[in-house]
Amino acid sequence: MMPQATIGGFSIAPQRTRMSVHLKKPAAGSIPIHVVDLAGFAAAAAALPAAQRQWLATLGFRGAPDTHALLPDAQGRLAAVWAGARAGHPYALALLPRALPAGHYHLAAAGDLGGLGKGGVELDPANLAMAWQLGSYVFDRYKPRPREAAQLSLPAGAAAQRGLMLAEAITLVRNLVNTPSEDMGPEELAQAAQRVARAHGASFKQTVGDALLRRGFPAVHAVGRAAARAPRLIELNWGKPKHPRLTLVGKGVCFDSGGLDIKSADGMRNMKKDMGGAAHALALAQLVMAAKLPVRLQVLVPAVENAIAGNAFRPGDVFKTRKGIHIEIGNTDAEGRVILCDALAYGAEGRPELMIDLATLTGAARVALGGQLPALFCRRMDLARELVDRGLALHDPLWHLPLWRDYHGGIESDVADIVNTGKGPAAGAINAALFLEDFVPSDLDWLHIDLYAWNDAARPGRPAGGEAQTLRTLLAYLEQRFAA
């Protein structure tokens, strides 16, 4: 059983996944879905009775992506669904689970009227399973969903199972990011990490409160010490000692007020999502373990709340970090890089073959690339290009920004080694990445991903609110890199 959160004396269970995809044969009465595209619609529709062709024409259905039409039988009951899709798109049919009438559905087979072979579109089972499951997603922890999603039956197989595995990880990110900070503080984030560890046989430990100082994480402690809820460093370990080490680091700022350099009301409104990097690290770890990749996995999450109190860290303060680098605080609202520096230094001590950090780090990355394109920083141009190309192919994009060393002077301090803000607004995302790079040995393969973890507006299968980004791309890359 999952532990329950308590609000005002009322117990509220953590969000549970409701399955809308079932890997089994269609039940009696299941309604077929005929999938077509603009190019194949005419050929598929030619086999229909004249009355049904006219009905589709009346509705204006021509097979455009993300459109559908309901076809009635002679008694006025729903007989079939026609849906437009782009072959190969991972979110094809993602609108249908919440748009179709409640009931059971299946894809029309090749011999069915309008099925494959008659102008129909073949969909990858992995994409279809993922898209349908994510298309049914609603964050209903506090407010009941208006209706149940339409249910889809798919043939069992490894591809469909993979799609559900991906959907589960993406759902984990959405649920963690969507949960308000009252119910997703550092302790609750640690509980979520512990559930992931327990599900896959990983070890779990955490360093909490003043123990951070004794165990060499002063920067994490400095940022989180003013909050009523204790800061911590969360750690998961999994895998065999003989395998190469993979270290994932996720920024876990469970709420960011900005600290003494307080944010505006608008800037603070969605700061429950500032632990989105931690959510991604846990979800990617879940995928690595579920796929049983031959790696020795380490996950590190510095989890804090950036609060305001008499003991809050201040602009102008200087802290000695785990690595021994002294950092000056130029602005308390640039706290993410401060907690990450201790975690990166600790992760690097294990000499991983690859270290990836994921963080909702800078508004500058959003100004440069918008919310849909996470920024990728990487020392190797060939690897950066490979990841960008892979992300474009998978419709799970990220975009390369440079670790431009000539800008390092902008984060050098007069009173310490470096400062956590640049000397001006230019190149803000690069300045943050350069700050982090100082804590990663030059010979270590490292990826820094500055992401948004949020949809400002809904798209098919991707409702407004918390969102996973780059997970499918990173998993595909890790599978290729660490192939058994």
C-alpha cells in the first residue's frame, strides 16, 4: 500500500494510475477504430456504403491528424470510429481516450472494412499503447475526473509492454510535478523515491537536516535550512558492481519562493514544479531499472524548499562546497545550481561512465527555446548532435546550447571562486551550465539538461500542467550506449 498524505485531517491517497489500455483480445461488443490519413482516406472510404461515405462527408472528416468521426449502424448505435493519424507519430490517437464515448474499442484488422490494406495507417504498438494511456491521463488527486476514459484492447507483445512502461514513467513525472508543494515537500519527494527503489529492488538512503553538514553537503544545507521542512540528499543505488556506473542527478526544489531575493507573485505561482528535474531523474531511473539495463545506477536528488526565515541564506554569503570550491551567492533565486553542485561533486567521486543532471534551472533557457525544447549542454559536439537528432526522430526533442568557456569570466567572483549569477542577463542558461561544469571533472562524460517540465497549453496526449521531457530520447540513447 502507498502511504497517504494528510491535509487538514483528511487522508488523501497518492495518485494511482488508471489503466485504459488492456493487452488482451477485444471483448464482445468492442467497437473497431479504422485509422487513416489524408493520403489513404479516399481509398479506405471507397469500400463503405454510400450512406456512410456521405455521413463522413457531412462531418467533414478526411483523415486529418487528431480528428475522428463516429459511424452509426442502422439502429443508430455506434458501429465504428474513423480516426485520422500520422504514421510514426508517438501521440497518434491520443485525443481519443477522452473524446470517445465510454466503452471498449480495438483497432480494425486488415480484413475489416477500412482496415489496414484498404488505405489504413499502421501504428507502432509501443507508440499506440503509450499514446492511449497518456491520452487518458487526468490529475484527479483532489478533484474527481468527469468521466472514465475509453478503453482500448491491444494484442499482447513486447512493443505494447514497452509503450506502457514509458507511459508509467511519464505519468510518474506528471503526478509528482502536479502535486502541490503542501503535499510534495522534501520528505514526500523522498517517499516517492523510496517507492521507486522498492519497486525495483534498489537501495535507498537519505541524509537529512544538519547531517548534511557532517557528511559534506553544505550547499544543499545552506539553501534548505530556512524551511520548516528539513533539506535532504536522497540517494538510490541499483545494479551489479561489474557494470559501468550511470549517475543521474535531479534538482529537487520542492517550492521556490526565490528566498530573500523573493520572486513576484506571478513568478512564484507555479513553483511547485521546481522539483521537475528530480521527477525526471526518478522516472528515468525507473525506466533504466524496468528495462534491466546493464549499468550500476546511482540516483542523487538534493531536495529542499527555498524559503524565507531569519536563518535564510543571503545575497553576498560565501559557502565552501563539497568539492572545496567557494561560491558567492549573487542571488538567492539562483538556488538550483547551488544544491546541484554538491550532488554533482558527490556523484563524480564514484567516477561514473556517464553523469546526467536534469533541472528546471533557468528562465533564460525558456526565453531562448520556449517550453517545448529543453536545453542540452554537453562537452562533446558529436554526442550533442546525436542526442538532438535522436530527439527529433522520436518527437521528444531537446536542443544543444554551448558550454562557451569564454563566458566563464562572467561567473567569477571578487571574494570567492565563482558566483551563482552572471554579471548581466545575457547567456543566463550558459552561465548556469558553466557554474555546474566547475564541479564535474573534465574527463567525465556529462550531460546537463535544463528543462521546463510543464505544458502551458494542452496538446493531444499532453494536457496542461506537469510534463515529462526527453525521457524517451534519453532511454533510447542509454539502451544504445549500454547495450548488453
